[in-house]
Amino acid sequence: MSTNIDTPETVEADSTEVSCDGGGDLGHPRVYLNMGDKGEVDCPYCDRKFVLTTEHAS
Ligand SMILES: [Zn+2]
């Protein structure tokens, strides 16, 4: 089992507004992030990348 803590995790979200608290052992105070027009945003605390998924069929 390898622990690549330097590799940002990608999290899919179905809304441009997301919250992140780090989760797990590397938690941090909950922050709210807005993807804006880019459809993606990086959490400044844990470097997770949140990406907007638009896979809602019709
Ligand atoms: Zn985070």
C-alpha cells in the first residue's frame, strides 16, 4: 500500500459550489469553494481538485 500524499485527489461534484473538510486523517476546517466558469477548483488546504460533472442525462 502506497501513500502518495503529494498526489492531489480528484473529487467529482455535481454542483459548482462544493465544501471540503479534507476528510480522513488530513482534515482541515471546512471551506466552501466555487468553481466559477472553469468547472473546477483546487482546495487551498489539501490540494484536492474538485471537478464539475455534467453527466446528468437530459
Ligand atoms: Zn480540502
